[in-house]
Amino acid sequence: MQLKDLSVLLAVVMIVAMLIIPLPTWLISFLIIINITAALLVLLVSMNMKEPLEFSIFPSLLLIMTLFRLGLNVSTTRAILSHGEGGKVVEAFGDFVVGGNILVGLVIFLILVIIQFIVITKGSERVSEVAARFTLDAMPGKQMSIDADLNAGLISEKQARERREKIQRESDFYGAMDGGSKFVKGDAIAGIIIVFINIIFGIIIGMLQLDMTFAEASQRFTQLTVGDGLVSQIPALMISTATGIVVTRAASEGSLGSDITGQLAAFPKMFFVAGGTIFALGLFTPIGIFITGPIAGMLVFAGYQIINNKAKSVEMIEEEQEEIQTNEMKSPETIVHLLSIDPVEFEFGYGLIPLADANQGGDLLDRIVMIRKQLALELGIVIPVVRIRDNIQLQPNEYRLKIKGHEVAKGELFLDHYLAMSPGIEDDQVQGIDTIEPSFGLPAKWINEQMREIAEISGYTVVDPPSVVSTHLTETIRNHAYELLGRQETKQLVDHLKESYPILVEEVTPSPLSIGDIQKVLAKLLKEKVSIRNLPIIFETLADYGKMTTDSDLLTEYARQALARQITSQHSQNGNLKVVTLSGKVEKAVADAIQQTEHGAYLGLDPDTSQQIINSIGEQLEQASIQGISPVVLCSPAVRMYVKQLIERYVPNIPILSYNELDSDVEVQSVGVVKI
């Protein structure tokens, strides 16, 4: 057993012995000083802790200190009633502290007891009870919050375990404090009873056993009793104050002293108001400015000093920051930071600042949050945080969107106008600035507020500028989502899937497929606007076919076929799917042109045939567009990805589906055939 453990055990045993064994008065005096010192130390520690759990031993320490103080009361009572002596400390408090006036000492003792019992102890008991109740009631919510953060990946398992332990310790601590405050209350009651016992029985013993007169016995025993009461109530008062500080202390970054001075000094002008009020109190009342003047002057001086110190501290902080920035610019590591590129950047001219400034009614930040949520549900990936900033190099009303440092879209907004898109029939009454709708490339006009009602009556679709830019952002990010899915992002998706499907993930990666192989498949699906939210089905397919091939193109085709119901519902309307099919001659020409190499397959179609296929597809799509139809191109599974490679540069947004990707419940209607 270590020495510190043994010393605590011996101290507790000694406290119990004090209740039974008579102690000499010199030892009692020594222990009284120890009691006062320990109480002062506990009070100072409670004032300098940052949160209650830093002093978690306090409830047990409170019990030991209370028992120690009661043991001293028993020892001093035994000494006073037996020999009419209480030791130098008791006699000093009974004589010097109260000035030899027994009545004054008795009044002071009663005041201390009343302060401790009615004010401090009563309040501490109530705060402990409420804190314990609230802590226990809040435990389920805190546990759910920890579980939510853990599931979202915001904290690790170790951090979650530490937080749960802290919550458990808090509930145990406040529950113990609720019971510990009863010790202080009982100690105050015991102190009052002990005083009356010492006085009454001291007078009786003095007269009957020590041959004192009533006056002598009253003087002697009352003086010793008051001294004993004071030496016990002063440390008791300090312990009660420490109890109140502990249970009312909220978690902060500093000690009680630094928090009080820092928060009171946060409003230095109030010192001037308080100083002026105190000065006026002395000027217009009989109190006189000789008493209030110095206090008012101290308050004004304190406020002036606080303001000066704050100004100096701000200057020092600015100088330190400038020095740090200068040193960072000189250091070679600074160049490394210049290499980082934001995944998604939105830049705008100074004329569009109100669009992003919440103080001016701008809600662009909220719209971007909703866009990220929408795309997460739609595509199945987490879109990175969009970096928003103004750029003085742009035109005032211009904006642009960058993906990984490269511009992919731009546009122009007029914040005091509305964008009106024609229903197909132009109305000469609708006047405005001709433009192109940025998301879908439709002809449109920027119109003012007065023209808005006329445009709506004429059938125009009228949209406000924030909706225009948010729609443009949504479509642009959707079209380039595959570029935002790298290996790191894929690893996060795999880890998230592993929480629910650990066996499935283990069967796919790291063998037979690496994270890079999985990333290629998912990126190819996203590139063709196929959501990867249903990762379990995709991984089931990869588990089945990953052992046969690691070709990302083939694996993507297998994954698309597994997602047939999803893909069909994405392009069909009311159970009908409009398609443009390839003739047998076209499919044969494409199939014969597929070249197999050791590095994979590619389409080696001659330029003339390629151009004929592209032109024929364009004609069929144009005829369907005239009829108001948006068809998909349907072909056999063997040539689907090669047809996509052939026409994606010329007709990038047309969906290419294979027969194996059609749901059996959908009704297919051909609206054209591609021929050569």
C-alpha cells in the first residue's frame, strides 16, 4: 500500500478515535488549526477548478471533513466540561476574537450559524437537488447525441467512450452532492445543539464539581463554548461556501477568479455609470462625498484602465498576428498550403454580395446546404463543402463555379430583375434583357418587377435570381459529381456501408477489388447520372463478378443491370418508356469494330460510319423533340458502353440503356430507329 493511501486510512481511523479517546489540549489546538487549514484549502481549490468533475472527490471529502469537525467538537466538549479548559486556540477565539465580551461572541456565533444554515446550506442543498435531477433527466438525450455523432463519423469510438464515462461521472457526482449537502445541514444543527449543551452543563459542572460561583461558571464556560463554536463554525462556513461554489459552478475555460474579473470587465463603461451613481449618492444625500467620492473615483479609474488595457491587448494581438503571418510567409512550409485546391468553389462579383450576405437578406448559404442534402439523397454521395467568396476580377453581376480549380460553369445575374423563360410562343408585350437560362440553355429574358405580372399571364416561367443560381449550381454539380468522387471519398462510403454490411464489404475489398477499382465503377455510374445510393446492390454485384474480372467497364455494366428497376424508373413516365433503337446493321457494325487488347477493349469504328451513326441519332432525337418527347437510346448489352463512348461527345446528355437494364413491368414504345 502506498504512503498516500495509508495516510488517508490513518486519518479516518484517528477521527473515529477522537470520538472515544480523550486528547490533550495541545493536540486539540493543533488539530483545530489543521481543520481550519484544510477548510481553507478546499475553498481555494473549489474556486480555481474549471468544472465540477475536476473536484469529483468533494462529496466524500465533505463527509470526512464534517466527521473530523464533529470529532473535534466532541474532544473540545470533553475537555471543557472535564477540566474547564479547551486549549490555546479555543481560549484565543473566546477571548481575543470577541474582545472578551461574551454576549458579542455569542451573537457572532449565532450569526455565523444562521448564515451557514439558512443561506449557504439551504441554497447549496437546493442547487444540488435540482442539478442531480436535471443531470439524470438529460442522460438519455446526451447518450443519443453521442451515438448520433459516432454514427455520423464526427467522433471516434474512443471519444464516444470518454463522453459516456463523463456523463456517468456527472450523474454520480451530482447525486453524491445531493446527499453530501445534507451533511453540511446536519453539521450546522449539531453545532447549535453542542453550544447550548456546553453552556448549560458547563455551568452545572462548574458550580457542582469545580466549586465555582454562578457568575464565574457562566463567564468561564460561556467564553470557552463561544470560542469552541467559532473555531468550528469558521471552517464549517468555508466548507459550506465551497459546497455552494462546486454545485453552482458551470464548465468554463478559467478559474472562478479569472471568470469573475474577466466577465465583469467585459463592460467597462458600466464602471463609469456605477461611479457616477455612487458620486451622486454622496452629493445629494447626507452621506457626503467624503465617503462616496473615493469609491466613485476608484470605479472610474478602473473603467479607464480596463479600456486602455483592452486597446493595448488588441494592438498586441494584431502585432502578434502580423508577426506570425510574416514568419509563416518566410517559412518554406507556407508554399505547401498553396498547393491545396478546394473541390467546389463558387465565386461572384461584388454586385452579387447581397446574394450571400445574410444581413442583407441573402440565403445562398442555406440554399447550398439544401443542395448538398438533395444531391446526397439523389446521387448517394456527400458533396464537399462549397467554398464561397467574392472575386473583384469578375464583372459585378458575374459568377462562376469551379470544380477542383477549373471553371465548369458561369453566368450572370441581375438581382433587381427576374428571369422569364418563354413557353415556346414569344409575347411582344414582355420586354427585357435577352439572355440564356444557364442551367438548360433555354432562351430567356431578364425582366423588372413591373413586367413580371405580364410575363406570368403570358405563360412565361418567372424565377427570382437566387433560384436561378441555385438551380444552376445543382445541375452543374450533378453533372460533375463523378469528378468529386475520389478514392478518399470512396473509402468513406465503404466504411459507412461496412457498419451495416460488414460481410459484404469484406467479400469485395481489399480482395478481389481495391478501393481504386470500386471508385472507377462508382464514378462511371455517376457520370451517366445513375445514383449510387443503393450501395448494397452494387456491392452484391461486385462480389459476384469481381472474382471473374477487374475491368471497370464490365463491372459497371453488371452493376447497371443490377440497378435495372432504378434506371428504368428514372427515365420512364407512368410506366411508359420512349426509346430510339439501333437497327441490326448499326449494332453489327459497332460489335464488329470492337478491338480487344491486353489493356482492355476499345471501339475502332471508321470515321464515315461513326459520323453516319451520330447524324442518324441526332435526327431521331430532333424529330422526337419536335413531338415533345425525351427518349432514351436502347441497344443490346454487348455494345451499350461503346455506343455511349461514340456519341457522348456530341450528344452528352442522352441516356443509353441496354435491354438488360429494363424493368419487366415497363411498357417500351419505340419512337425511332437509328440506321446507316
